[in-house]
Amino acid sequence: MSATKVMEQIERLPVEEQKELFVLLAKKVVATESGNPKPWLGKKLSFDEACDVVFRENRKLLGLLAK
């Protein structure tokens, strides 16, 4: 099946099912973007854990804040 036909079928889905599909696809894109899944994705993190993730994943941001 072509991508065009798949997109047409997605358009016919109820809005709630489209949202579920979007969430699934977004998670897949984020997990495979760097070639390895993010173990923290979808988990509830404490503030300190979230800060660790943000600064570990964004070294450039940490450098700018350090200035």
C-alpha cells in the first residue's frame, strides 16, 4: 500500500484514533531520532531527574547557561 493511500485512510479515522496514531508515531520518531531509544521517554520524572535529562541531552544549553 502506498503512503498516499495510508494517509487517506488515516484521514477517515475518528479524531480520537488519529490522536492515538499521532502519539504512537511521535514516540517512534523521538525514540529512533538518535538511533537509540530514550529510556526516560514516557516515564514520570522528578524535577532533578528531568533536569539531568535536559542537560545531558542538550550540552549546548548547559554551556550557554554556564556563561
